[in-house]
Amino acid sequence: MSSSSPVSIIIRRLDTSAKEPARKFVVSENLKIKIGRGDTNDIAFDLSQDSISRDHCIITVGTVPDSYEISDLQSKNGTFVNNVPVTGKTLLKAGDTIRLGKNGPSLEFTLDPLPASQAPKTRLIDAVEAKETKVHALDTKSPSKESIGKQTMQHMLQQSEKKSKKGLLITALALLIVVLTTGWIIYSNRPASQIIVQNNAVENKGPKTLTPAQINKENEKKVVFIELGWKLQLTSTGDQLYHVYLANGKGGHVAAYIQNNLGAIEPFLATKGASPEGAQLIPIGGFGSGTGFVVDERGFIITNRHVAAAWLTSYNFPPDAFPGVLVSNSKEMVPVYENQVSNWVPAEAMNYNRQMLETGVKYIDGASAYLDVTFANNSLRTPAKIVRISNVHDVAMIKIELPETLTKVEMYDNYNQIETGSQVVVMGYPGLSPDQYVANRSQDGFNRNPNIVKVPVPTLSAGNIGRMVKGRAGSDKIDDYHSTFGDYYQLTINSSGPGNSGGPTFDDQGRVIGIYSAGSAKVSYSIPIKYAIELMGRQEVIN
């Protein structure tokens, strides 16, 4: 950063009600711009805007020259940069939009003057190749005079040459006519099967693009509906674990939390036989539904890890779990809020010393209470079992046992070729879609009760890849690049929702290129299919 040209950060509020629409801060080494609710912040919002935390986020100068970072200060509703949630420190570039909360006010981050490192790259224009113009030199030398006898001889030779050329031309034309006539006779009398093959070769030239309706028709029987229930338990005894709610002395109960040996806060867990006296116990577990797709004729199905094994993903606490209370030796009642345990994963609870890396022993783990698979437009459930779970992404593989050979999807790993703007289609079973039920009369003499069951019907959502969120990447200009969000394709599809998780993302040729993983009313994400392909084989990580 040149001292003669100091750079200023300009934060412009995009809400029209702002009394001070823009603030300018001269960049210094220790510059910190605090944003939040209240006058103590550098960018201050009115106290009445209760969706904004008092200390919401902060902008600081990065360690690399001309770099700037934003960090969320454990705000209640989160901070977003260009619609991507901020986790840890996120780099800011001129023109980025900062939003406080999912639906909160927005700010524009700009720099003045714009440093060279953040200026748009010079656009390369192909130069028009100059065509060489050949210039013929004029012959200034006068032609020599020839005798009459020489001219006469030259004329005779020219006439003879013309006759020879004419004869050769007539012969060549005659041969050409014979060849063409013979070829036409052979072509006209060729077998009909040969004609069909040749026509098909012309028609199938190049990739065949399918409409969303064609993709749905070809894959409807390959995309399955998944229903699940799970619980957290001790591996040694099978006893279920519960979140302990302690009596508050006022006739009610409050959720209890502890601080583990790493300093993180997590729920106070106990079995029924080891719970404190007078405590209320809330089971750690849940139930829900999702989507999957067949990848092997023998019944192997790919879905999300948070669908098949929800105990390995961040836990959704009930609303009455906050504010809770921290259990410690101190008599002081320390409150615990949701943002302090938002990343807690049940199977990784440390207060039971879940896992010893040296031996691989698990003291606690999740277990499926039920895991059922149902095909589109069918009513009969088929039990499934977990086969394999990815340890790097939200992907899992389950399996069902059926005597028939199943039809699988076509997977295509185009991770290194896929581009922003590519057309995609997501198929799944979103929970917001209307349910359909059928009632079957019982033919069982020992159970005459009618059977009323839900019949899943898949939903199709079409859109584009709006952005490539690569987890790690390198180039000839940088050694490494890391995304704090992970490795995803950001989609322009917003008609999907909960229940679509684990469903296939198709390209315009009907090939599965991703696994739908998460979404909201405005944006959704798909996992590159390479992570499913890796899960289906053996991947050596140590040579």
C-alpha cells in the first residue's frame, strides 16, 4: 500500500431509511470497523432493528497487502457476503454485498482508490493477423526481338499442346462418368438395414440434449423416497442418551449444558439410569425424510449423510433448549444460547469420550430406529441398511435387498469441466409438496385393519448452476485456495426444499453430476458427484 495514495474503505448502506448512507474509513494497520445495533459501533443501526445483534460483525485489514476480512461476532442471525454465510474470516473484495441476517439490511463494500490487486484484469483482445500482400516487381527490361522463324515454330508447338490437353480432358470426363454411374447403381441397391444405420449415425452425431420432461420420464423409477428415525446410544449397553433438563426451582425445568475438556459447550447427556434426581430427560434423536437414487443394479443407493446418519451432522435443538444453563462447580448461573452450540454433532460428544483415535473405540454412536426406502408411485416400504458414510462430505450409501435387478442412473464426473450457467434439473421428494395416500383393504385373516399409507411422487425442479464453490483449488498463480463453506455447486433452483436432500442433480443429457444437499427460498446447493463415486470404491489416502 503506497503511503502517497492512502486507500479508504467506503461502507454504503443500501437501505433507503439510513440517516448516514455512507461512511468512509482511512485504512490503517490496526483499523477495525465494528457493525451492529447501538451507537458504540462504527456502522450503527437503530436499537429497534432487533434482527441485528449489538455486536454483529467486524471488518479488519488482512495479513496480505490490499486484503480485507470480515468476521461474524456470533450474531444471532448470521452475516452473509454475496448470499454466502460467513464462517470464520471471509475475504472482502470491492463491490461485495454484506447482509446482516438472512433478510436483514445490506451494505456495499468498496475501496477508494481501487488498489491494483483488486482491479479487473485487462481483457485480452485477439489481434487481427496482418495478411501479407505480395507485390510483383515490374520487369523494366525490354523483351528481346525474335526472328520470324522462331515465332512460327513456337506457334506450332502451342497448337499441338492444346490438342493433347483437349484429348486428356475428354478421357478424364469419360472415366468420371463411368465411376459416378457405377457408384449410384451400388448405392441404390444397398440393403435397407445399412440405410437405417447410416441415418442413425447422422442423427446421433453430437451430444443429445434432453428436456426436463424426458429426464423425469427416464429416471422416475431410479429416484427413491427415504424415511428415517434415529437415536443416540451407548455402544456398550445400547442404552439411549438424553439431554438433561434440571429443575429450576420454579416448578419448571431448564436445559443443562457442560464445558468439555476442549473448552467447547455441549449438552449435558445421561442415560435414564444415571440421570440427576428430579431431572427431565429429552431424547437425543429425530426422524424425517429425504431422497436417494439407485447407483447399482444390486440395490445400492446414494443419499446425504444427514439423511442416512443424522447423528453425524449438526443437531437441531428444540426451541425450549435455550436459554439453557451451564453446569459447573461455580454457583454462578451462566446462561447458554443457541449460537454457542450450533455446530454440535451428537456422535462427537466429548463428555463421554466418544472415540479414542489409537484404538478406534466408540463409546457413543447413533443408530437407526428405522430406515425405509419407497420407489416412486409405490406404497410398499423396503428396509435399508447403511453401507458406507463419507468422512469428507455430506454423502452416504445405503442398500436394500430385492430379488429383482434394479435400474440405475448414469453418473458423470465433470468436476473439472463444468461451467457456471450450465442447465441442471433436481429430482426429489420435498416435504412442502402435497401428500398422497392410498387405503388398502386387508386380505390378512389375522389383521383385518385397513392399511393407509403415503405414496411418494417425485418433484422436478429446473434451473442453472449459478456459481462454482470449489473447496480447494490451485493454479499457476496461487499455490492453494480454500473455501470455508465447502465444495458445492450453487444452484439457481429455489422450488426445492427439505425432503429433497440426497436427490440427484442431472445435466441436460440426463446424467447425474451432483447430489442435492441444502437449500432455502433463494438459493440451494449440490455436492459434486465425484464424492459419491469415491464412496463406491476404494480410495487410498496414504501411499
